[in-house]
Amino acid sequence: MAKNIYTKRDDGRKMTEVRPMTAKVGIVPSADGSASFETGKTKAIAVVRGPRTLHPQHMQNAKTGILRVNYGMMPFSVEDRIRPGPNRRSEEISKVTEWALNSVVDLTGFPNTVVDVFIQIPQADAGTRVAGINAAAMALAHAGLPMKQMVSAIGVGKIDQTLVVDLDKFEDSEFHDGEGSTDIPIVLTSRTKEIALLQLDGKISVDEFKEVIEMGKVACDDILKVQMEALKNGGKDE
Ligand code: UDP
């Protein structure tokens, strides 16, 4: 089968361009920390509660507090209604988000406690796990919890033969020339530029993979600016 080359994005973006972003903190005043992060039509909300004493007691760690992430998509976040409640996908995303955030959050000052991070997706157009991680990192910083650095997250993918940043649902779908699309969520730390999470679903060559990382780094720099601006503007007392 002849291979199509993806030369024009459905929404006219450059291949390296992130969808328009907005970010806010303090969106839930009663929470210890909260934030929202939007890219295009994908929206994530993160709410932080804690640190508070962890129950049951046998789950406590006397050396450190524990981060606990709960990710979920709202039933009407996509056209086909999603069944409420946890499923395999949401449990996987909660776990990988926890790993990514654990690499920067330092809860050693809060032994025997838990910090809960609830991530909700009211509107999904692909890239929800990375949007959720961006919102959660901001919400943790907004809560004033000790963080060694921030994290920023982006999906970089391959559509047919072309590498693209921040795929939307149309691009993330399997309609392409038979190879389908590859989506690679990447989470980068802000200062040391280390990879806090990388997931690969699909096929990609080593050279393409290196380019994916470079594209991810540039995009994460843009995202970090948006996160930091929101944190600077949104004091806890707003
Ligand atoms: N999606 C959906 N129904 C589902 C799960 C996902 O319609 O039950 C859509 C949604 O737009 C999501 C996209 O598929 O953003 C891609 O999902 P994926 O599992 O790749 O995770 P994401 O890209 O959101 O992190």
C-alpha cells in the first residue's frame, strides 16, 4: 500500500506547535491546592488534599508521606458517554501520573501522611494524561508542597511518516495509511530536563525517537512558561 505523508494538520497547526493553552490555579478555593490546564479542547482539573494522616495505619510510611493519584474522565467528556468509575485505563493513568509526580515531590517532611491528587477530565480531545499531569504539578505547587522542581508534559506522535506535537483526537485515531498513529507521552523535569515518564504505544525508529525527545523538550519549555505564569498570577488568597 502506498504510504501517505501527513503534510497538513487538521487544525492548521505547525507540526511542532502545541494547541492553544490556558492554565489557572486556585480554581477550587476549599482545596489545599488546585489548578486547571487546557490545550485546545482537552481540559484537565486537578485538586490536592493533604497532607493528612493516612488510614488504615498499616499503609503509613514512617519515613515519608505518600502521594496518591486518582485520574478520571467525566462521563460526557467525549461524544460516546464514558461509564463512570474506575477502569483499567484510568488506573494505569493514575499510576503513571503518580510515578511522574513522585520524582519531583518531596514528602519526607510529612511522615505517615497521604497527599491525594484528584484529576478530572471534563472535556477530552486526546492528550488527557499529559494535561492532567500539567494540572496536577501546578496544583501541588499551589498547595505549597515541597517540590525539587516542576514537571511539564506533552504527547509527541507520529502520523504516517510525520512527527507531530500534541495530537488531537482526530490525529490520534487509526484512520491513517494503515500504520496508524503513534503517541508518546513525555514528562520532563523543569530544571534538570530529566524524563520523569515516557510511554510508547506504536512503532518508531531510533532516529525518530531522538527527534521526538527534542520536540518534546521544546514543547515542555512552552508549557512550563504557561504553568509558571499561572502560579505567579494565582495566589492562594485570590
Ligand atoms: N477516549 C475516548 N474514550 C475512552 C478513552 C479515551 O473517547 O474511553 C478518547 C479521549 O479523547 C482521549 C483519547 O481517546 O483523550 C486518547 O486516549 P488515550 O488512552 O490515548 O489517552 P490520552 O491521550 O487522553 O492521554
